[in-house]
Amino acid sequence: MPFTASSNDAPTFGAIACADANMLPAACCALLSIHNNLSKVKVRLLLLAIGAGDKQVRDIESFASRHSITIEILGDPTPKAEEPAFGRWSRATLARLYMDLTVPEDIDRLLYIDADAVAVAPLDMLFQVDLAGSALGAVDDYLMAFPEKIGRRQRRIGLKPGGRYFNAGVLLFDWRKSLDNGLIKKARDTFERQPELYEAHDQDVLNIAYEDNWQAVDARFNAQTGILPFVGKPAIVHFTGRKKPWQAVVPWTHRRMKPFYREALAGTDWAPFCKPSSFPDNLASFAGHYSTLLTTPAKIASARAYFR
């Protein structure tokens, strides 16, 4: 059943990325990829640009103008550098926990996308997906393929044993329900009370806040690096490893993503963000990929069994 707003008005959809100055090019590319993969649904593109100065704002506006899109730059509600820090986690890492303080309240559904993710197929149906009354739609985390590991994580952070645990790189919020029930604030408060407890930082506390209040959506909408080979027709690819497509040595499974970044950033001050790849770089990428296949067959088999 297509999603409809609670009022008689058409629903308002938003998509948001969060980034500091180092990752602004990637975040803007993520938003552009969402725009490029919508045909029927109109979505406001929002950017929480952490610590952005005049130069960063001009760069964002230049990128948006070049691609004929509008990116709304939101106020930065994250703790400032001179304020108390939360363990070892940076403002950029924790930005999702402050979205309720800056995202417009008239948004009905909000798609959050990590800066290291990109849409590659139509997304209209994602914004319309039935969440069965839940406040959030998300995809199982790669860790779910490994019962012992996910069990330890759940026990450590106080989740019910045997439940599901989502990856927070792509999240579809029923934004009004999230605000009305204070769920983002609950996650933030949970983290602030004991920051060092949460190995996966905001992902852990979002799982706590939305426990029993989220709906699993198709893994193609958050095809994390470890599950990508087992996801048919991915719609959003999430580069969860340390290596990213805009780097010189590109993960072999993501090599086809590099041209998107190169072309999207061409002609902007951000063009150097996407590094050229030499033949040795490509060889290293290829060798690393097949080394992983040869040395971790059991791990790969577990991921295949869970996500296929």
C-alpha cells in the first residue's frame, strides 16, 4: 500500500546526508544519486554540513547549481569542538543523533543515507514502502550473518537476544512518528549517558531506541560491501569497508562506481577528491579481492546463507 500522510495533504519526503568538510563531496554525490533515481516522488535534499564555513557553503552551492538540484543546508546542531566530547567519537560520526534538532518538522518520511553510499537504481518504491506501522525501515546489518558475534553485540548493549539488528547507513524514517515519540532524542540520550559502551556508536543506540519499532526492508536498499555479491539488483550500494570508490585503490566489487564520482565532481573545486587509479592500483584492488575470497570462505558462506 503506498504511503500517505496523516493529513489530507500530499506527503512531504526528504533525503538527508551528514558530513564534515572532508566528506562533503561524497555526501553531495549521495544526494545527487538519490535525485537521479527518482521519477515520480519529489524529495527535498537536505545536508547537515558539520562545521561548514563560507567556503564549504559555496562549494555545496556550486555543486548543486552544476547539477541543477537544490540542496538545503541545515543548521549544525552537533556539539561544538570546545564542548564536552563523547568518548572517541567525532561530531561527524554522531550527526544522525541530532537530526531531530534541525530537520524540518513538516517532513513526513525521511531517507537518511551515509556519505559513503550511492543510489544506483530507482528509489520511488522505497519512499512508498509499507512500514506496517513502524517508525523506521532498515536493512539487517552484515553482522546478522554471524550468530555468535551479533549475540555478543546484543548482550553488550542490552538488546533482546535473538532479535534483529539493523545497519544505520540507510534509514527510512517515519519522521513524524520519530519526532512524536522522541526516538532520536532517546538514542542521543542513551549514547550521552555511557558513550564508551557502544562499539558501533550511533548505530547501537538507534537500534536500542527503535527496538520492536522498525520494519525490515529489502537488502537491495542497503547493499553493504559484505553482502553486495548476494543482493539481486541493488538500489543503494553502501561502501562499508575502509576503501572507497573515490580512492586510488578501489574495492574490486565497487570499481564500477568510480566513474560516477569522477563525473559528478568534474568541473568543481572538489574534482581532486576522486583520485585517479593507475594500473598498479587496479592490480592491487584485484589481488586484494581474490585474496579475501580465498582466505575467508566460511565467512563468505555465512553471509551468502543469510542474505541470499
